[in-house]
Amino acid sequence: MFLKNNLLFFFFIVYFYTIDSTTQQLVSSDTSVEYKKFDIHKGFGVYSVSFMEFDNLGWLWVSGSNLELIDGKIHERSAIIQRYDGNRFYTVPLPNFSGSPPNFIKLYKRLDGQFYAVLIWQNKEKIFLLNPETLVFKEVILPSSKENKDICLFSYKDFFMVYVRHNTEIKLFQLNKNLKLTEYPTPITLQKENTYPIFSNFIGFEDHFILSESRSGVYIYNDNGTLLKKLTLSDLGLTNKDPNFLIDIDTWFKRDGNIYVYFTDIEGCYKYSSKNKKWEKTIFFDLDKTDKFNKQLVFSDVKENLIKQELSGVNSQFKFNFKNNFYRAPINTNFINSSKIASRDLSKELFIENKGSFYHYTFDNANVSTFLKNSSIRGMLQLNSNEVLVSTQDSGWFLINLKTKTTKQYKMTMNGQPFIPKASRAIFEDETNYWSSYDKGIISIDKKTQEVTPFIYYEVAAMVEDEKYIYYGIPFYNLMKFDKESKKNITLTSTSKYDVQGILKVGNSIYLACEEGLVVFENEKTTLYNPKEKQEHSIFISIIQHPTYGILLGTRTGELFQFNPQTKEFTLLYKDKLNASIATILFDNKDGIWMNTYNGIVSYNPETKASTRFTMNDGLSFYEANRYSALKTGNGFFLVGTLNGVSYFNPEELTKKVIDAEFRLTATTYFDKTLKKEIKEKSPQKLKDLKSISLPPESKNLELQFSLFGIYDSNKIKYRYRLNKELWVDLFTDTEIRLSNLSAGKHILEIEAIDSANKNIGKPIVLSIFAGEFFYKSDWFYFLFFLGIFVIIFWFYLEERKKHVLKENFSNKIISTQEEERSRIAKELHDSIGQRLLVLQKTFSKNKNQEETELKMINDVINEVRNISHNLHPFQFRKLGLAKSLENMMDAFQKSSEVFYSYEIDDDIDVYISKEKGLFIFRMLQECIANVEKHANATACNLTIINEAKIIRFVLKDNGSGFMVNNAMNSNESLGLKSLQERAQFISAILNIQSNSKTGTIITIKIAK
């Protein structure tokens, strides 16, 4: 959460509260300061910070010891490195040696942006190269087999100076960017034996360097490590110090090519000349001459802006110096002991670590002053060149001093009791009174006594005045005027149909901006006007008269209309891209129109049609302007009231700020199916190249963290995301997305950082997300499933078909065999038995003694055998054909039966039916006629053969007693019917049997030609 303070930036900044018995004065700000604080509960985990600096990617790196104790043991802590992205901290995993974590760590930044990390255990230290893009450590191997007790690095030119101690032995190395080590002569001889050096500062020059060692003094070496001299008191011009006084450097900084140094317990600042190696005492900060501190630390940014931390006992104070502009800023007077400081631009940001807490300050040096922060502003009245009287919605009235930038509450009484008017729409004045409104009507305030007199009637929606009257509108009631002399409310006209939002008086005409349109009251008449472009939801909420463009009206949806009182016509001058309501309107000295909207202030040039939107990023107190609360001062400055304070600025000096920031992913968390574990990716290099993520079906969850990398006020940036071009989801200031149980398929995720005008900050993040689906839910599964079902069904079909074919083949074989056997038996009967019977007949006929009856019996047997032979196999069928054979069969049955047989047969059917199929049809009809003889109890039977276009139809009909077809077909005894079906299937014919007890039986056989 952001905590908000106010600072006054002039030649110096003063922050103060002055409280007396009646008023409280508050300082406004030309530069606002906002900060957020982190501790162990909010992710900051560094206790004793050794290093705090930005890498080349915009991450702030912090290293030291861990806030958390090892196993709860006092004073036992492990080392820790954290990265800060502007919103949260990430802990970097450290390399593990000897099975125990290091106790402390120091980082040193190289020119290429990588870090040297010195990991410290109780009895040894190691150097690693840390790549901030990959978060990978690589050990730097020192040319010694001994355990290194202490390692200290200093950046010099394009390499590092490395001091290594083995017990009391000290060595100096040059470490280049390729990790090659070159040993130098031993640089330091300690005054006391069995002690090791404590290096406090290193200052490098082209041909030499200065090294400060807290136990022995300050030394100057040439660039190859050879000692040139040791700094003495006389070099500093000090003659009143104890000769044994130990010189040590507290801090140093660079400004305009010069080196400035503060020494421990030595007053003032010293400028060092690298040419002649001389020291000159000077006064850099204006209090260097008188202030005495135990410890002084100076931090310089890349622009050589300075911040000086001065320690007195355990308390600390900060001084800023921007190229000789001095001021003291009470960043936090509760800081104790020394603090680590970081900044890329001290005029815009500051990071401070102090005893386990981390502070992130942002400074907004805009040309805008803010008053009455956290108050909703209403009416304003300029009293003189310096003072403005301001009313708020609920907090009362205030006097703003534009010169001193202070505010003072304007206290009022009613009937001797403190009174705070609410919802004051405007403020007017005459010689003795202020005039305004509150939630029950008009009020007057005596300027001398500040006593309020109410004139209760109705709550005022909008009001305007002339010398004698106050004119005001009441929604859905009346347009009124209030006589200042008689103190009476007078009704002008009814406005019961109109929701009054704003009012303007021009001459004798009164204009009301209403939800329903523009209502004009003139010549005692009320007329409603609307532009053609006005939509149903385009409600007029503001109205004003421009010296050049006349009457202007603003709508709730961001249109600005010009109204011509003569022609009664409207002209659309401006349409807001964000559809932001136009709350109030002001004009600069160049006739430019300034629309104070619900989403920033829009500067508009009617001639060029150019517009510029200013938001909180440009220094405004709040993005949403409030109605009835805008004022142009006598010097051309603007006061714009909002829902959260007043912005005061010169419209000619207000500039649009551009946030130079890069929008990037900082961490992703998802389940990796290949590795079979949850992946937490934090490597900037991998995240930079990340374009797509695949999620397995068993865990379609994704967590993303992101941040803007740059200098900006994070409280003024919002974030949003959307999936697959759907509606945006607002995250506000949250920089984390958690997507759970994504639907299967491809998704396009877009994440944006936007300002209050919904303008993109940095390039949006776009990710392709492939969410897997369980196979049993995929299209392939359904395809294979149904394919399997189809294969199984098809297999069963084939098996059934195979069985059917086998059955058909078996039936056909039986039928074919049956025909062959019939033919054989018929031939045997005809050729063998028939012939022998004929011989027997002739023998009997020659014997005159034979009985006549015996001879007749022999003739009957011969005829019976002949009939059986013909029935088994009609020998004349192949010669006569199907049609003639059927006629002969019908005639034969007619001769031996009491049933009357008739037929109607086309003789040309033999042309279309083969002999083989014809024989099967013959057998089928033969079987049917035999059934008529045996079972039908019929008196007549008819066979009709019809030669149709594509088929030949055989119809056998009798008038017998009929039978139940289904029962007969399912009966095991009805072999004849089943034989008919099998014969029909054999020749691909269609058999149909219809039968009932009343009409008899109809058997139809259809066969294709």
C-alpha cells in the first residue's frame, strides 16, 4: 500500500506543520512523494544489507544476511540475495558448498552488468560470477590451495582489484572479464600483527588508486599496485589532531570531474586533485561547516545528483543536492544507524534499506500543486491574488494561499454552533457576505463573523448570479431566483420534466444543461433543444460561455457541443475517445478549451482540432474532475477540483510526461508434463524468450507475475488482461494472474500496463497457451472410440454376413444338390424302372391268360412312375421354358384336382429369366400349388405373371382358409415356407406372403430382369 506525504520543492524543500488554537496550516506540494514499505511479511528478507544496486535489466539487487534465523539461533543467519522488480521481491537460490549455506554475501557489479558474488562461510570465502539474466553462478578459481579467509573486490577501470587474505598473508590480484587472475605486489603491511585488513573505500583513477583501510589508514598506489604514499594529517592541513589519529574515509562522490571525500571524525569535505595528488578543504553541502556527525554517507546517481545521509548517534537525516540546489528532505526521521541507498535518478526515486525494512520512494516533480488531498471539491471563489475560497462536498470550506501553498480551514457557525455546509455548488460574494448553497437551500455567510444564515427551500443542483439575484435550478421542480436584498425565493418557471445539471445566464436568457437536453428560458417561455448527434445516453452535465465560441455544453459521454442562440443549432466540436464525462470547462489566454473530464484533463485547440490528455502521471491530484469546481485565476492559472483534491497549474507550463518503461514477465508457475513437476521459472533470459506455454490436461493452471521496469509511480499504473480477445479483466495495481482449469485448446493471453487514460505503458505481453485435454475428452478419442465401435460393429456384421453367406451357400448347396438328386432319381425312374415296367407291360400284354385288372395295374404304375419322374425333374423344362412349363403344370393340377386352376402368363418372360432361375421359380410355384392342394381348402387358384418395366411379378392367389404367416414362418414344422425363402434368396428374388381367413392367400414373387 502506498503511503502519501507532501513535500515542497523550491530552491529548498520545507515540510512543516504549524498548529495554533484556531487553525491548522498544511503544506501543499509542487512535488509529491509517495512510498511503499516492505518488511519480512511483504517479502523483503534481507537483514544486514551489503549491496543494493540495479542490473542492466532494471532489477534492483539486494544482498546480505537473512532476516530469518538459522534454526531460531540468535545471531546465526544465512546469506540471501533478492531481486526487486518494483512490486515484489524474489529470492535467488545460492550455490551449495560443504553441505551448509553461506552466512553472508557481498555483490559487486561489473561494467557488463554481471555480478561478482563473494559467499562467506565462517572459515572461508569464495568468489562466483553471477549472471543476472540466467541466475547462474560460476565459481572463480583463485590460484591458491589454501582456504581464503577474507576476499574484497574493488572495481577499477575495466577489471576488478581482488584482495585475498590467507590468515595474515594478503595478496592482490587483477581479475579481468574473462575471469583471468594476475597477481600484484603485496599492497599493505598492517601495523599490528595477526590482524587482517578492513577495507572501507576504494577510489580509482587512470594512473593510481586510493585505498582506505580502517585499521591502518589511507594509501595511494599506482595502477600496478605499488605503494606511493600513505595519507597523513599534514596532507589534509590538520595540525591540531593527535599525531596517532587514524585517517579513514567515510564516503566519497564525484561531481563535475572532481572527487569529494568525507573522512571519519574530520569536519568538512575535501576535494582531491588527481593530477598533483593534493587535498583541499571545501564546503560542498551548506551545513558542512557547522554540522558535526559521527558518520556521513553520500550516494550519487548517474546524473551526479547527491543524497547525503548524516548520522548523529543512532538517528539519521538526509540531504539532497541536485547540482548545487540544496534542500533537506525528511524522508523518514525514524531511521536509525546507517542505511543502504539506491537510485537511478534521485529527482524521481529513492530506495532505502533500514534494519530489515525496505522503502521505495517516488518523486513527482510536475508543474502542478495539489491542495486538499482526499477531499471532494465543489465551489471556488478567488478572493485576491493569493487566496481562493474552496468548498468541499463533506469536509467544509478552506482558504488556499497560492503563494505560500498552504490551506487553512474556513470555520463557520450557525446559531453559535460550528457548522459545515455540505454540497455547496458555488460561492459568490458581495461587500458583506459570501453566498452559496447547502443541502437544504441558499446560505449567506457574514464575512466578519463567519455566521451562516440559511434560507431553507430545496437542495440546489446548479447556481449562477448577477448583481441582484442568484439563479438556481432544482431537478424535476422549478427554475428559481433568489433576491439577495429581500432574501426571498421566486419561481421563474416549472422544470418538472427536466433533470437540471448546470446553469448559465447570458443577458436575459437562462440556459439549463439537463439530462433531457438544453432548456432555454427567455421571454417567460421555456424551450427544449437537442442536437441531432445527441444520443439517448448523452446527458448534458456542464455549460459555459466561451468568448469566441459562445455557449459550450459538455455531455456525460464526452461530447462538446457549441450552441448558436440565434439559429438554435448545435455544432459538435469534440468527441472524447474514452467517452469521459466533461465535468467542467475552462479557457486559457489563447482561447484554448480545457475540458476537465472524469478521466483526466483534455486540452483542445478548436482551430487545429489537436487535443492532449493530462492524467495523474502528469502530476494531477486525481484523474476524475468534479462538477461545479473549476476556476481560472487572475494570472491565468487553473484550479481544477476533483474527487481527490485540487490541482493548481499554469496551463502554458503543463507538460505531458512519457513513462519510459519496459513491461516484462517476472515469474511463471505451471506443471511441466515432461519433468512431471511444477516449474517456477524466474530466469529473465528464459522469460524474455517465452512466447508460448503448454499445460498438461492433469494440471491446466497457470500463474504469471509481471512488472514494469522503469521509473514511475506504481500507484498510477493499472494492469489488465484478456483471453482470446474477450472483455478485459481489470487487475488494478495487482501484478499477478492466476488462471485455473483452462478449457482445452489454444488461448491467446494479452496483458497490458496502462495509465489512467488507458494508454499503454510499454509493449503488451502476449502469450500463446496450449491447454491439453485428457485423451478421453479429445476429438481424437471420440474419433477412435467411434471408429472402434464401428470396427466392432462392422466385424460383427461381417461375421453375421459370413454366417449368412455360409448359411445361404449351405442352403443353396442343399437346393442345388436336391435338384441334382431329383434329376438323377427322375432319370433313374424314367430310364431304368420306367423301361423295365414297359417291358413287363409288353410281356403281360402278349400273355393272353393274364387278367385285365393286372394289366391295368401295371399301366397305372407306369403312369405314376412317369408323373413322379416329371415332378422330380421336368424333362421338357429346358426345351419348353418357364412359361410353357407353368402352363403344363397348371393344366396337370386341373386335371387331377377339384380346385379350379386358371392362369394369365406372358409368353415372353423366358427372354428375361435364365434357365437356372426359371427352374427355381418353377419349384417355388410348384411348392405353393402343392400347399393349396394340401392345406388351403380352396375352390379356386389363379396364377398371374406380369412383365413390368424392371421386374417380373409372379402372383399366386387362392380363396382358401388362409393361415398365420408369422407363426408359420417361426414354426419348426413349416419347412416348405423356409424352403421358399431360401430359394428366393438364392436367385435374389423378393418373396411376399399375405394371408387371412377371409380372403385366402396371396403369394408374390418379384425378380429383376
